[in-house]
Amino acid sequence: MNDNQEVLKKLDAIIKLLAMEKVADQKLVEQVKYLKRAGLADKQIAEILDKPINTITAYTSRLRKGR
């Protein structure tokens, strides 16, 4: 692993930790909404919240439709 990859890996870990801390006490729908507004992809949100990607995709779809 080169230096750039190592830095990216560490930054990803920091992002995940900060995101988990920020949304820890919220309902899942609010967690997804916050993380999506922060610019994270569905796959990243699923990893952070330890939920299936299909669950996150369903939530983000509902958010886009205004439900």
C-alpha cells in the first residue's frame, strides 16, 4: 500500500467515526437524511450505519420523492 492509499484509508476511518458520532442518537431515517446531505454515497452510508445497501437505497429513494 502506498502513502496515498494509506492516507485515504485513514481519512475514510475518520469520516466514518465522525458520522457515527453525529447521528448516533437519531432514528435511522434521520441518520440517512443527514449523511446523504453531507454528500456520502449510499454504499458509504450503509457501511457507516452497518445496514444493508438495499435498506439505505430505499430510504434515499423515499427522501428524493419527498415521503
